[in-house]
Amino acid sequence: MTATLTETSTGSPRVGRLVDQFELGLDAPICLTWELTYACNLACVHCLSSSGRRDPDELSTAEAKALIDEFERMQIFYVNIGGGEPTVRPDFWELLDYAVDHHVGVKFSTNGFRITPERAAMLAATDYVDVQISLDGATAEVNDPVRGQGTYDAAMRALANLQAAGMKDFKISVVCTRHNIGQLDEFKAIADRYGAQLRLTRLRPSGRGADVWDELHPLPHQQRELYDWLMANGEKVLTGDSFFHLAAYGEPLPGLNLCGAGRVVCLVDPVGDVYACPFAIHDRFKAGNVRSTGGFDRVWKEAPLFEELRSPQTGGACTQCSAYDACRGGCMAAKFFTGLPLDGPDPECVKGNAEEALAGLDRSTLPGSSQDHSHTGTVRNAPVPLTLGATRTRPTSACDESPVAGMS
């Protein structure tokens, strides 16, 4: 995999800083997120893909394998499989084996309900596979109101099963909220206890996350607490470059500190639509579909949206800020779904530069999700919010009895 090179005045290629080359885009993504299905046995209140019900048009097993073949040809470093809950798709384990057999590394995120001792043993014996267990509270009292009743216990069982099977370097994936920022040391202790690695990610106001973002996103003093904690522990904790907006506090965090949308990362959804950003499943950021002529390769290399994102960015008003070179204006998805201009400040700008704009927004005009696969009936493990607004209508699930309804 190579970066797109700029040229000198004589026409010869010039290689600059790695981050500069990444901004211009690569000939294949470093990491591709693949939402394999929207089916899910849970109804997490902050689900960025509004998952729950299966989309009847999702890629078939044959189409999924053909896409894996394409990933192999493009030498994509690894694929991050999510959903929904990928393990509820009947052919998930078959596709996992197929990817491994074709030298495509897989990292998949799961709520852990289906990581039985038998599955854990199989995973521990498989090369090119990494597992992320989702956990959004270091205690059930914090986790379950967001993810659902019994989800903390299910995650703990999955972690114990993976440890007992001898699997190494599996992950605990945490979405940071104002209710769990104070538990960072506890999360790290849980990871150490099970021989896992902690991965922290940012809460984005997309999907159902838009409904709870005002109530869940960390407060300003917690942003500073998170930054200080990551500076002290960052070499041992993964972030997926989620928090590069915090670099405005001073020293950059470990990682690229770059929005990689359409440059080094993208997302393929269950029906094959390709989006620039894993956190922005919206028509505004849709670049094409893998079912079209030329497949994923052509979308990645030729989509006008990706060409736009790889062109030099102006940075807007943020270029006047002394911290611009560090935070680059923050997260595109966070800005879009809170109604801020893409060339403006991040809604959680640590300099406070977004406060006035946010205060003046007409909330009724905010962009909603282009699609919603939330459940329409009762979910067995439905969240019971303790601190969220009691009057909000929460997505529930018709998938309680069969989250893969309609699948053959």
C-alpha cells in the first residue's frame, strides 16, 4: 500500500511527513469498517448505526466473500467488522474463516452474548482475528442503563471465556460518556485482570447517539480529565484516533491525530453502501456501492466524495486558532450531526470555540439519520435508563424473538 505522492516543481515525487501523505489518501484504506448486518439482539441507546432489524437487502454470503476477495487483492491491512451484532448473522463464522483463509485480518466487535467457551477456543486458535468486547461501564450500574439489562454480566462472561481459552490481546471497547469517565482506572483494571487491552472511543452524535448526546457526552472538565489520563496511560491504551480534538490542550496524544475519513478509513454498510466515515452513516457522506461496476476498488479510488476529502482543506475559522495544527478542527461527524459547519470548530472544542454556534442552533433543523433500523417491539435486554430523560421514546426491538428475521 502506498500513499499518493505530491510532486516537486520538476515533476519528481516528493515524500513529506507521514500524516501529510495520509491526508492525500492511500491506494487502499489502512482499516475498513464493515457493518456486516444491522440485526442486533440489543438496543443500545447510543448506537451510531441505529441497529436492531436486519435489512432484507444486505449482501449475500456470496457477495460478502467476493468483497473479501477484493480486500485481499487491495491488500487492506485489516477489516473491523461490526453491526449491529455480527455474530447473529448465520454465516458470520463462515465469513470469518473465509477472511482468515484469504489473509484478511479481522477485528470484530461484539456484545459478547455469543462468545461461548467453545467459540472462545476456536477464536484463540485462529490467526488474523482480534475480538473487541463492548463495555460502557466498569460496573453494571453504569453499563446496563446504556447497553441493556444483563449486558455487563454477558461481557464479563465473554472476557472470562476468552481468557480461559488462552486468547491474547483481545480488547475491551469503551465508548466514553460523562457517566464512565470517572471509571477509567477501573476499566484499565478489568482489562489487566483478563489479560486484555483497553480501547477507548468517542461518543458521536450519530444514529441513536444523536438522541442522547446532550445527556451523555463528557462535560468540559471531564474532557480534560480524559486527556490527562490518556497522556499518562496512552501508550498502553488504544483510541483509534478518536480524541484528536483533545490535542488542543497541548501535547498531541499517541496516534495520527488526523481525521482519516475517505483518506485512510471508510465504512461499508450491510447493503454495500460505502461511506467516508464509520461514524457518519448519512447520505451526505455516501460515496458509492460495492455492487456497482468496479466494486469497492473503484469507489475508493474514484468516488468524487473521496477526491474532495483528499484535496487540501481550508480549515475555515479554525485556522485562526493557535491549536489548529494539533486538532485540525476536530471530528467531521461530530460537527455534521450537531449542525455545525464542516470547516468550523468541533462541538467539543476544548477552547470553547463552538459554544456560541451551538447555542444559536435551531435544533429542529439538525440532520437526522438517513436510515433507522431500530427495533419496533420489546427487546429482551432493553436498556433501563437511570439518568437519561424519562420522557424520550427509546428504540425497542422486534428482534427479541428473532433478530435475524427473514434470513434463510
